[in-house]
Amino acid sequence: MRHVISLLIENESGALSRVSGLFSARGYNIESLTVAPTEDESMSRMTLVTAGSDEIIEQITKQLNKLIDVIKVTDLSEAAHIERELLLVKVRATGAAREEMKRIADIFRARIIDVTDASYVIELTGNQAKLNAFIAAVDPALLIETVRSGACGIARGERALKL
Amino acid sequence: MVLTGAEILIRCLQEEKVDYVFGYPGGAVLYLYDALFQQDDIRHVLVRHEQAAVHAADGFARSTGKVGVALVTSGPGATNAVTGIATAYYDSAPLVVISGQVATAFIGQDAFQEVDTVGVTRPCVKHNFLVREVRELAATLKKAFYLAASGRPGPVVVDIPKDVSMAQCEFAYPKEIAMRSYNPVVRGHQGQIKRAVQLLLGARRPMIYAGGGVILSEAAEALARLARLLDAPVANTLMGLGGYPASDRQFLGMPGMHGTFEANMAMHYCDALLAIGARFDDRVIGNVDHFAAEARKIIHIDIDPASIAKRVKVDIPIVGNVLDVLEQLLHQIEAGPRPDPARTAEWWRQIEEWRGRKCLDYKFSNELIKPQFVIQKLWEVTNGEAIVASDVGQHQLWAAQYYRFDKPRRWLNSGGLGTMGVGLPYAMGAQFAHPGAAVACVTGEGSIQMNIQELSTCRQFRLPIKICLLNNRYLGMVRQWQQMFHGQRYSGSYMDSLPDFVKLAESYGHVGIRVEKPGDVEGALREAFTTHKNELVFIDFQIDRSENVYPMVPGGKGLTEMILPAEEL
């Protein structure tokens, strides 16, 4: 099953490689990983998307907790949560495709953030499924390049991951 | 007081009451060595290879419970140390390994003797640090010692660039250290303790399976009290030997691949298994599915939550320090009525029947020296009180099976990583820690040659270690597997062109003895431990080449599917 794991980690050089090294050393699956400092710059927050049986997910959270730099770990998938990912897409925008791409962007509530004679850069945020749907809706011949941030997650309601 | 980084390191080691540093100098640690030279509190032991420095520090740590300290230079010094670090990591030995690093301005420039030590060691340390500023040095070392010794112990590497060791700053050693990201649980959850006690008192076939955690947390006495109260049999893992007295009636020996028949049968058929500071590894429980097929309730005590439910499902997990949790269990049991001794009577009758198989019996020979016989004689001659440092292979298992350890911290071996070459440096570390003690290194001709250069260190420091080489001119454990599972094709497992170990020992200034007849075994050992009490004696026992380690649970098989020696003959 797919799990979204969030963690707070000391903002120190090498902290990221401790986490990624753990996943490769123990053969855990890693779908995406995002990391950036929090409002308290001494800490970073990381969102990890992984998949595995309940036993493997239990081991992953335990092994993450065991890393000395890791301050807190939570499995967001255990309760209601929100996931968002950022997608930037560069598409061809000439002739009929120019209008077509604009229409698709509107339908998905995406924003065109760069325009040239021949191309658009489109920005879209949403969950994984929405981003996938958007890419599927674009004629592959028009896709120049795509870049995705990987998922960020946060719990709904009062539940929070903080010190 | 303003000090250089090198002086700060020395002051920190003094604050941590470090007696010995095992090390090897080099360019990046010249300032550290200069500072070492100018003081008398900390003794530096010059080894002959950095791997041995770390193993010796590890042997010191295992035989005392204190943090062992090793000091190596950058680049090859650090990479040579990696095997030692990984060995300590697997067996949770508390170490601080200080490595030199090229100056900060050179880091990343592919400088001479530069290696990313923090990167290389990351997967096999409890934690590691690169100290970029001299003002961080004291606090980093404080953290390193705290991390190494607390919680589940382990090795911590502190990488110190050369310019940091030269730079100066005001020295203050922190008295306390608090880390928001590191707070090991010490006491067990009271609710879980209650459930565990209920289960244990209700069990008709209780069994205690105790590992290295008992030794690490100094819980041998508490374990003995608990075993008596519960009238439960006890098995000690390879890492746990000495955690329960081997001479006690309730002791069943070691479980696992080369465990005793009675220990494995009891592990399998008990109705309540109390696992203490052990981790159900593949060498202990064999085939996981086979093990899980028998219904039994499992209580698992461990300070590392990640060790619990890693390989087997656990009914009552208890996270905490073994000693604290055992005290909690004892407190709870002692408060209630005495357990009924009749409840385990049938269980003990069954165990005695299993014991009656005498699975460790072997065929004595008047012609060929049996390795088991050597270990039994070693036990007799040393009154069972020696510190035994073993290497890795057949001799290791024979030592574990036939040297009956009654006390903790007398059995030093590489259980997890299985590192050949640890024996002699472990013995060195133990002998430094216990100058008056009888220290034996049980080894094979394969293992001893992996760190044989340390005979030179032993000479320099006059270490009176007794090396008992069980020489069968084979990499015996490999040969045993090839005999049993690879059609007797002995690929790469023979040892040709061996040195004359007697002359070799003598050339280093030690005493060498060769023993070729069973009748000479005891005499040679007595000579070594009495006549040459204060010298290193290297005894080359020419043993039966074909002897195998039994019982044996073949790889992939279940605990009850042991091969016993009688079946093999």
C-alpha cells in the first residue's frame, strides 16, 4: 500500500543522505522525497512517499526514528490528510494547439506562467491523480518537458507534526 | 582557556576518563598525535593496521562496558577502520572512532589521502560527525561519547580536518548534553509489563531466550533471578553467552544454527517465549515460516524498537533497557504469590529427555586432536575464568559450545558481521583492560592470518595473550558447507603454504608451541598459562582435519530439523 510519511529532521549537511541511504540499504521503495527547511531553520521537513506491506511500513518508520538526526516521524496515511504536488509543464503552443492548451489549463485550473511564440510553461498543483490526469489530457506530441516536485503532505484538522 | 583543536580533543578524552587510545598516525592527525605525546593520562597503543586499532578498542569496550576509542588518519586510515566499525555496529559495541581529515579547504578537491569518511561509514555507524569548526569540537565529542554508550550502544565516528586540529578556541566541556532528536526509552510500559507477567506465570512451557542485550545492560543477575522465579530454561545466543551461568541446571546452551538440541527444541515447542535483548536473527531461528508455524506467545524486550517485530510477530513488545525492564518484571512477580512449581514439571521432564540426546558428545581419539577436546581442556586449565576472544569460523562455534561461560564479558566474538581477524585484536583490547587476567585467543589458521601483524604490537606492549590456534589447514566452516551442500568440491577452502607458526611466534619474540597428539594438549596449555604466564604463547594445535561443527540446522531449515553428529557418523 502507498504511504505518505512526514518527518522533521535536523537541518544539517548529510541528513538527507542518511534518509536516502537507509532506503537503499534496506531495499525500501521510494516513490518521491521532498525536503526543505521549516520556519525554524534548524529543522527540515521531509515528505516521503513509499509503498509496502504493514510490516515494512512499520520497519520504515522505526528505522527512520532510529536515525539520530530525525526528530519526529508520522505516517500521514494513518488518518485524513492532504497531499499536494507541483507540476511544471512546457508544451508546444502553435497553431490550433495554442488555444487547445489554454483550454486544458483552464479546465484543470492550471496557470500559464511563461509564454513565447511557440510554447507555454504551465503550473499546476494538486494530488498525484490530478497531475497524472492533466498529463494524460495533453497530446504527447505537444509535451516538451515536465517536472514534478514530489508530494508534500499535511494532516487534516488539529493533528500536526511539530516539536 | 584557549586551546588548539588537538589539545581540546585530549582534554575531552580526559574528561571522558579514557585510559587507552588504539591508533595509527598519519599526515592528517599529526597535531592530534603531537598533543597525545605531551600528556601522560591517556596511553596510546600503536597497532600495526587500523582495522586492528578499531577491533582492539572494541575488545576493550566489550570486556569492560566502557567506550573504546580508536584514532586513525584520513583516507586509507579511515577505510582500513571500516571493517572494525561495521563489526562493532553489528554487535552494538560502544566506540568512538576519531579520524583525521584533510584540511577543510581541501575537502572535495580529491586531495592526497582524502576520502569522504562520513559518507563511507554512514551505513555502519550509530552516528557520525564531520567537525567543520574548532568551536564545535568539544560539544561534538561529548555527543559522540553520549551516543556511543547510551540507548542501543554503537560506534560513532568523529572526523576532524587537519586545520580544525590546529585552530584555537576557548575550551569548555559541556557537563550535560540533551538532543531533541535522541531520547532512548529506558523503562518498559507498565501495562505491557503486567501483560507479560500474566503470560509468564500462566505458561506451562516457558522459555527464556537471552541475547547480547543482557550483557550490554549489565543484567546478568536480574536475568538469573527471573529465570529462577519462573523456573524457566534459558538459552543464550552467541552474543549473549555468559549472560546466564552455563553451569546452571536451567541453562540449555545456545540456540540456533549450531545450538544444542535441547535449546532449539525448547525454543520451538515452548508456549511462552521471553526474548531479552536478542533479535531473532536468521542464525538463531532458522527458517522464519517454520518457526512461526508452531503456536507460542512471544514477549520481546529490546531497547531498539526496530529490533522488535522485524522478523517475527510479537505478542507483547516491551521497549526499554533490559536491566530496567527485568527489574520491573521482577518487582511485579515478587509482589504476587509464588508461581506454582508443579506447572513446569512436565516441561522439565521433556527438556531432560531432549538433553539426554547429549548432542555435544563427540568421538574422542587417541591419535587425532579433536578441537572440542582442546576447548574443554582450555576451560579446565583456566578454571573457566579466562576471557576468551574468538575469531570467526568452526573454532568460534566450538569455543562457544565447549567453553562454558559463567560470567558476562568473558566471551568476545564477532557475532553479527562475522569478521575473521577480530580474535587477536579483541584479546589485546581485553588484556589492556584486564592486565592480570588470563586472556585466550581461540582462532583458526585462516582467521589469525588476517591480523597476524598484531603479534608485533603484542610484543611491544608485552601482552601475555595465549593464542590457541585450532589448525586444520582448511577454512573449516567453508569446507564443512562444501562437504555437506556442494558435493565435496572444496573450492578455495584449503590453506596451503602455511607458515611455521612456532617460528613465526618466536621471530616476534614470543613463545611458540606445536601440539600434534591429544596427550600433549593439556600439558601445552598448562605450560602456556603457568610457566609462560607473563609471555605471549602461540600454541599451534594440529587438529583433526575432518571435524565438523554439530549440531547443525542447515540454511533454510527449521530449528527442529537439526543434523546431529550421530546421524552423520
